[in-house]
Amino acid sequence: MKTSDNRNNDECDISHREFTEMREELCEDKNPTRTDLTLVSWEKPSLRVRKYILILFLIGPLYQFTWFMSNSEHLIWRRGLILHPRNTIKLFADSTALVPLLNVFQVYQPVIVAPIKNYKTDSAVSSHRGTDREINVSQNCQVRLMEYSFGNSYGKPFVADYTPPPCNFNHVIMNFTATSQGRQFDRLAIMYLGDIEVWRTSTAEPTRSGIYFEYTKDMSAYLSLWKSPQKLLFDLGNLVDEKYTGLINTTLTVTFSKTSSLTEHASQIIPVSSRKSSLNTSSVFQLPLDKAINTVTIPRSVKRAIFSVSACGQGDEEFWWSNVLQSHTQTFSKRNLILFGYSPFREVQVLIDDQLAGVHWPFPVIFTGGIIPGLWHPIVGIDTYDLREHEIDITPWLGVLSDGSPHKFEIRVVGIQDHNNLNVTLSEFVGSNWLVTGKIFLWLDAEETAITTGNPPEIRIADPMIRTSSSLSQNAMGQNETLDYTVNVTRSLSISSTINTAQGSRQVSWVQDISTTNYGHFEAQGDFQITGQSTTGVDKSLGDVNYKMDYSYPLWTSTYGTSNELGDFVIKAEITRGLAIKVEGTSVFPSGIEPFFQDLDDSQTYEHYPASRLETTQNCTGYYSSSHSAEESVSYGDTAQEFNFSGSRHGPQLLELYYRNVAATNGTLTYDQERILSREIDRPSVSALENDINMVIYSENHRKRLGRFQSV
């Protein structure tokens, strides 16, 4: 993948006002996406011409494929590259013709890095599989960490040794690209540096003609890891056989650069994981099968500590947000249908020495095989390619944690246990399974001999307030016909203390206020379901470093599914969902505003008191049908998304930084409007192949991945 630029610095030094005009020129110069060869006339060619034609016929497809694998569509803007995929169609070559690769994309704000000058080294990464790679590096270094095809890869992650590149850097940008062709499910992937999870993503489901997808992420939060040798593991479990034919061909490239940022990244990062990198396998916990517990001793000179948790439901828990109360799982059992339980509420808990330190109420991610697969081409769901982590400030615990003794850290996932709406409490566990890891970001005092002291934190945490209700109706046959239920939960917690560091004594606190409401409705003996959910929350930490995050994620789905005794079934669905996040102050992770202000001098930068706001909504309508006997499936739909990202260097006055509004019908992109810094971006007309959807046949056993039912 090329991200280098052959222009000199003067040619790249353009203003924001020149960006739009430069964009078209640079795109034409850098990455032509198609070459049309038109045969004007045909006469009997000479023997020499015939030889050339034969050579071109044999070598041409290989060249096109090589060109595709080594190029990606990036734009130059001011002294940098906007590493953000455009929704254009790549080319794939087979033995007979050039076939467009559909770019299946997530809408998100662009990431910008400095331009690079390539040179080669063979020491940056070496593979444990016995083949050294030639790695492209630069003065502002670029390293190709992975180029690998995932086939039968369950329990077999890609493993390589990483060595820091020979350049001075404080900024790290990662670019992941993948292609796939044929029939395949969506797959979850987790990237580790050692035992520490650094990125969780999922794949798009391929088409017969092939797809391309890409994601770029600022990885500077893990700077201390990138500065030292690491074992890289990329765990992407895939299955390939005569039915599921889609290999997932991947490239992972990281660009290291030096910026004027004043951000103080964590001095040390400690994993809370199963710690299995020494076995060349994934370090994720699987709940409830595992106990997600680590015993950790932290340095005594810590001045700030943040716990970050990553968690998502899989299997029976993929659609946790549409589950029913535990007392209603058998409501439609006379139709041989069992509903998933423990309510539509999930809480991820972080405990220190068996005391609650903070919680995370997860965002309902819908993967590309979820509900209606045809909805997610070419626009995938919110956060599909980058599952967000949640941070919890544990600085108030430093008076205890800095005593030089080991301390217990645990991650739990709980739902709601009820008995016909009586004795409603948090459950001790939920269904199978949740994949969780955590990590502790530590900032150390400049004085190595300093010892942080303080009293145990003052903890004000009450049990969450849980209110549930439900009602049933029956038909003339005495069978349950409809089910209605509501689940409302609110929780508040406050943890504060006084800690003493080399800089003196200070008050620190961590406060969370969260609420969620959920309404569920079943009718037609379970064939029709409506789910409405809305979660809102405010997290706040106060001390030397202040941080506040307001978040909300509403979700409404309507699904109607029918099946017959042959295993054929049809699903119709409507989805309306959103995500809004406003961050003020200093987060562990980049807020996204950094690239837009990176050219300002240090006295004006966003580090003083940055603020950002992300707001996005999706509206979808889709259809899926499969014939078990004919092994055929059809899926199509309409998806529209609006995305707005704004920010400020200091204070509440926010500026629009990035905006995008897109729509697609039956796999074809029909509308695309984009603005950067309030300036319109001209986009070429693009389209996908109609009726070239994923052809995975979802059997009766796979119904739970699409709807909410489980056969008994």
C-alpha cells in the first residue's frame, strides 16, 4: 500500500482553502482507479503483435492484482496525508476480466499524518512463521506490520516480532486494509501488542465479485508500547471450506511521525487479560466461562491511572439488547422457540479488590451479518470497524494501589435476574459469551524515587434502580400470542480521595450517572418483534487532569421473521439508531480533533482544554430470505447515515470539522455529501454491483444471528 508522496514539501504546503482544488488534481495524479482500454479497430495483427497480446493477456491480471494490493486511495492536505478511504470501486483481476471490488466502508472522521519518504529495512518485523519480510520504512517511518491471508485461522493468530523503527516519533497512525471474495460470515478480530489488546474490529461479509475495506486509527495512546520491542498478534478467526470460500487478505501498516503535540501519553500500560501471548494465542477472556481476573502490582510513583475496558457480546449475546426478562424466555416454547434472557440490559463492571470502581454500559454494535446482511453493503454499521473502549479513572485508588502490594482487578458482565417482575436484581452472569479485556494506563512521577500516598477512596455507590414490567396476551387456543415488557435502569456512583504525589496533595474524583430505558414487544407468537432502547450517561473525572464525557445511543428495531418446516425463512427489518458522544478535557484516547489543529503552534493547541462532539444516525430498511433446500439466499435494503464531527481547542464553542451524509440502496451508493472544515468535497459518482450480495445461507441453526430466536 502506497502512502508516500513524490512531491516536494513546497508542493504539499497548501492552505485549507486550496484543499478542494488540490483534491481533484492529486487524485488524478496519485491513484487512478480504473484504466479503460478501448479497441478502436481490429485487423489481422502481425506475429510480433500477437506475442505482445499473449504476454499482456498472461501478465495483465497479475499486474492489476499487484497494483491493487500495493495502492490505496489517500489524499494530500497541507503537510500531511488524509488516511481516509474514499468510497470508490477498486479493481480485482481474475483469469477472464476485471471485476470491480466494492469498497465497504464505515463513516468516520479522517485521520491525518505527516508525509513520508520511504526506505527499506529488514529488521522492523520478523515473522514467527519463518519468513522475513521486506518492510517499507521512512524518516517519519512507515512499517508494514502484517501482510497475511486468514483462511482456517481459528486459534491461529498472525504472530510477528515488532522492533521500533529508527526514527524519533510521538505520533502513531495505523492503517488496515482487507479484501475478500466469495461466501463468508463476518468475523471479529483483535490486535495485541504482547498481552495488551490495542484494537478490536470486525470484517465485512464478502460478495461473489469481491470487496475491499479499510480503517485508519490513531494509535498514539499506546506510545510507550510502540517505543519498545513487542510481540504482535492479530487474531482473526476464519473458516474456509467448499461452502464458505472467502479468504480475508489483510495488510496492516503503521506510520510513525514527530508532531508538536504536548499530549502526555501514559508512561506504562499493564494488561488485564488472560496473558497468553507467550503461547502465541489470544489473550481475551470469554465470559462467563472464564474469570476475568488479574493480580497486578503497580509502580509506587504513579500520579494518574486510567482503566480501559473492551467488551462485546458474541454467540447467544450478540443481540443482548433485544433479549427478554429471564422469566419470559419460555413464552413461546410451545412453538419450539426459546428467547434469550437476562433482560436487554448489560453492565460491564470493573472491580478493584472486589470493590466496584466503575461501570460501562455497552453500545449495541450490529455487525455486518447482523439482522439483515444486505443492509451493510456498502455502508457498515456504527463502530463496526472500531469497537470503542470505555475509560474509568482509577486515580482515586492510588493511595491504596501504590503501596507496593499486589491488587486484584476483575471484569464482570451482568444482566438482570427476575422472578415474574419480583425480586429484580443484577444477575451474577449472562449468556455465552462476552469477550473482554482491560488495561491500566499509568502516568509516573518525574521523580523516580517519589512515592504516591493517600487514604482509601471514599466510595458512594448504591445498587442500581431497576424497574421492570411485562404483560402477556393469549389467542383463542390458549397459546401466548403477544409479550410486552419494559426495563428501566439508573445508576450513580462517586469515588473520591486525596492523594499525595511529588507535586503535592490534591483531591481527585470519578463520577458516573447513567440511565437506560428499554421497551420490547412480541406478537404473532414471537414472529414479530419491536425493540426500543435509549441509553444516556455522563462520566466525569476531576483532579489535575479533568475529563468529562456525555454519551447517548438510541436504538429502535422492528423485525418480522417466518420459517417453514423445510428450514426456509424470511426476515424483514427496520432499524433506526444513533450515537452521540461529547468529550471535554483530556481523554486517554485521541478525541479526533488533533489532526485539524496540528499545524498551530504549541501555545494555541488543543491540549489546554479540548472538546469534541460526534453525532451520527443510521436509518435502515431491509429484507432477507433463504431457501434451505435450494441453498440460495437473497438480501437487500436501504441504508442512510448522517455523521457530524465538531471540536474546539479550548472551551465549549465547537467548530464543524467533518460532515458526511450517505445513502445506499441494494448495495449501490446513491448519495454522498461530504464537508471538511465546512468546505464541500466533490466526490466522483460511484456505484456497486447490484444484486451481488453475500450468498451465505443462514440455516435454522443460524437464525439467532439474524433474529432473536433459538430452536429447541
